[in-house]
Amino acid sequence: MPSLSELQLALTELRGKVVTGQGALLAAWQSVLASSDFVQDAANLAAYIALRREDLRVLQERLSELGLSSLGRCEGHVIATLDAVALALDAIGGVTPGEAALLHPGRDNRRGDKRLKQNTQRLLGKEPKQRRTRIMVTLPSAAAGEPRFVRDLIERGMDIARINCAHDDAATWRAMIDNIRSATRATGRNCLIHMDLAGPKLRTGDMVASPGRLRLKPTRDERGDTRAPAYFLFDASGEPGGPGLRGATGLAGYPRISVGRDWLARLQPGDLVEIIDTRGKKRILNVLERMGEAHLLACSADSVWLEMGCELRHLSGAGKHRLTRVGELESSPEVLLVHIGDHILLSRDASPGEVGEEEGYAGRIPCAQPEVLDSLRVGERVFIDDGQIGAEVEMLTEAGAWLKIIHARPEGDKIRPAKGLNFPDSDLVLPALGEKDLIDLDFVAREADIVGYSFVQSAADMDRLADELEARGAAGLGRIAKIETRRAVANLPEIIVHGASRGPFGLMIARGDLAVEIGWSRLAEIQEEILWLAEAAHVPVVWATQVFEQLIKENLPSRAEMTDAAMSERAECVMLNKGPFVLDAIAMLDDIARRMRSHQHKKSARLRALHW
């Protein structure tokens, strides 16, 4: 075990290495930082990177045994923490430091915390009352036409509204923004507007359409018992029935069965309807609530498969025994059902994909961005639908990439249109800003408070965005870099320095794509490292993807989700996705963040008195 003098020497040598490493990094970043107010923050980031190049475990254990800081919470103030520990070791050895020397590390510690708070407020707005963490919510398309819903989001605790530019258009975004601004005036609450650029669309393309079918599917628990019925609308608007818009609100959130207006007029809440579905199964549907002249909300406790022409019989009420038939249903795209060992063609041809007819060949589906196929090599992995399906490149031809399925559920998995593609082994050469992004950036620069930057992979990507914002007179617009690829993780320090040196800046941990890219087993580790580096640079972090996903979709959170939400309080902002129960999720997250503020600040536990 090291003696006190050996411990002092080790700490002195460590500080020397940190200062040397810090200087080398700052010299490399000099041209970027020359006219920036990020110099102080970059200096601490450089010191932290130099510190973490060393294995500190033995030193940490010995310092901890002496009741001193083990350096495990020094992210925001590296040099100051080393100096404070050195003073404490001197005091243990009988050397009494002067009062000025004692005050210096504490002042620097507070300066680091203050810089993080300032940078967070500069990007994400004022800190909400009674919680440190901001809440960001992704708006559904329906928010454009539902001002009351937007106001409810803000009243529940939404601090930042996220608009995804991969969906909808400028007219819809304008309507959303108008509703946000009207709601902030009405409530007196502030709500910033964050607009996410779409970036490269690494997704599957369209499939051939097949005649419309609709499945009403109750929610069941692990034992197969019904936990919630399948809700749907009887729709007499004359529009084709269909599955509705997933994650939207109001009428658009429910599947719709097209029926005749006269038949619908006789239905009342509490009535029963019998249907014979496409499998010949007799099912009873319960009418719940009238929702305007052309719609009635109903539910089924059983699964029901429907197609055009299925017979509906009114069993009770004023319209007893009246018959109608299911009207036209929206056509639906075919899907590729794949099993382990199957082959598919990820094609360059943009024409709709088709199901294969030969055994072992599941079919062809186009790649929405076929130029990525030029970067693939035989043996590299391809993940589909957020990693649910895994494949390997077996052959590359002019037609595209022939993939062999290496991961799927025993019963098979379905590949649908517009599902995400990940190429974790491939060195993709794709611009983070495409033609659509540059057009959308004109709108974003005028209307948004923050721009979300998808598919960031390098410092050059951050420079490009800064140049484009300056060209549009929006140099001061906040920007958040989404960290979702291996290259982004590898280049993270440079991304931070180039991003934060030219405007308000933060990071988003895009945990969905990131998990697929780096592997699920490494997600927790990399997530921690991103949080540490961001704190060292005094820049805020957005914790994103699948936060309260089950609660938002089904109104029933899991135990793991509750723990995840509590851990998210270590970030400066938490993002919730859209869904039918997002208002409940906001309220739950707001409550958790208020409670955790008393217990946790970044990595440090706060020892509030326990109340049992």
C-alpha cells in the first residue's frame, strides 16, 4: 500500500500528465477556439480527457481510505479537484495550507458548475421550478389541428416541443408552432421549439400494396389475459377505414371501421354489435361513446380480423337487428416474413418491393437511400427495424445487397416499409445535411429556437451546420448534435469543441440507433461516457429514445421504465416520444424529476434526510 509521500508523489505526477495532455489538446483545438467563449470549458474537457487516459483505480482506493475525494466526481472541475486533494494530503502530512490556497479549488469547482448551468440555460431555457431537468416532447402530426392538446402538454410540464422534420411539411409545422405560441401566451409558461432535421433516411422503401385488412388487437399480459380491450371507431365519414395514425391524438389515434351513416345513427353508447370476422369467428363489439356526428368509439375484448364486406349486426337498442357491412379499407403494403437462414435482396431499384415465392428467399425490399449500398462489404452486418432483425451481407451485385438473416424470432419477423436500417460495420460516406435538410433549414432558422442535427459523425459536420446557419442569419441558434453512430462516439471530443465554439450547443444520446450501432451490451457504458464528457465540457445532454415507451403507448409503465426515468435526471433534458398517453407520461416524469432533485445531482448523491 502506498505511503503518504508516495501518494503525494503519484498525485503530483498525475497532475503533471494532465496539464501536459491538456496543453496538447488545446494546441490542436487552437484555431477553433481562437475567437470563442468556449475556451474555459474546452480547457476542462481537455484536462478530463488527459486524466481519463490514466488508470486511476489504485490511487482512487487509497484516497478513499483516507476519506478524501477519489476523483470520481471531478468531471466539471478536473484541475481544481486535483489541487484540493493535494492540499488535503499536505494537511494530513502536517503542512497547513494558507487560506487563499484553500479557497482557490472551491472557487474553481463552483465555476465549473456555474458554466454548465449557464450553457444549459443558454440552449434549453430557464430551469423549471422545483426540477432541474427539462422535458422535451415529440409532437404528433395531429398537434397542428389540436390547440387544446398542445396547451395540455405545456400545462402538464412540457418545456421544449420537438418537431420532427422527417414528417409532415412546412404548413403543418407552422400550425404546430402557432399552437405552441398561443399556448405559451395563454398559460404564461415558456416552451421552446426544437426542430429535428431528418438527415439521411437509412430506411427500407415501399412494398407492393395489397387489399386492405384490419386487425383489432387487445393488449394482453404475459399469461395471455386481456389487460386492455382493442379500441376503434365506427366511421361514417365516407373515408376508407384503416389502422389510424400511430401515436397521434384524438380521432386519428384509433383504427377506423367504415360503415353506413344511417346504420351508425341508430347506435348509442351501451349497444352491442355482432360481427363475423374473416376467420369465421363471431365477436361482440361494445359501443362506448359518440365522438361527433360521424364517429362512435367502441371496443372489442377479442382479436378481430376484418376486410371489406364483413357483416355487422346491431344487437341491442333502437337499431336492433339492423345489418351493415364493413366498407372500403385502406390498402396495406405487403411485408416480408423472414426467418433465420432466409435471404432477402436490399435493392437499388426504388420500385415497390415484392414477397419472394421460392423457399429460403423472403423477397426484395428497396433501400430508400441506395447510395449507401456502395459502402457495404461482404460479411458486414445489417440491422433492420431498430435491431429487431439482424442480417449479414453475403453478396453485392448491380441489383443491390443480398442479405442472409442471422437474427430473428423463432416464429419469424416482418420487414415493413420505412423501417430503420443500421450498418454498424460499414464506413458510410453520407452527408449529414442533404438537399431536403438544407431546404428545411430555411424554415428552421426563421422559426425554431433549437435545431436537432441527425447523423452527426465528425467535427466537419458541425462546421457545416454552423456555416449554413450563419448564411441564414441564425448564427446564434441553438444546436443539438444527435450521437447515434460509432463514428460520432469516436469523434465526440472534436464534435463538442467544434459545435460549442460557434453557438449554444448540446448533445442528444439517441439511444435507439446508438444501441444497434455499438451493441446493446455497450449502451450503458457509452451512455455514461457521453454524460461524463459533456459534463467535463459544461454542455447539456438530452436523454432520448424509449423513455416511458410502455406508459406512453399503453398507460402502464414497467419497473425498468421507472428506474430509467429516475436515472435520466442526470441529464439536463429528457425526451418523450408521441403516443396516446403522453400527457400521463409528462406528469409522471415531472413528479420523478422533482423527487430525484433532492437525491441526485449528476453523479453525486444528495443526502437529504430520509422520510419513511
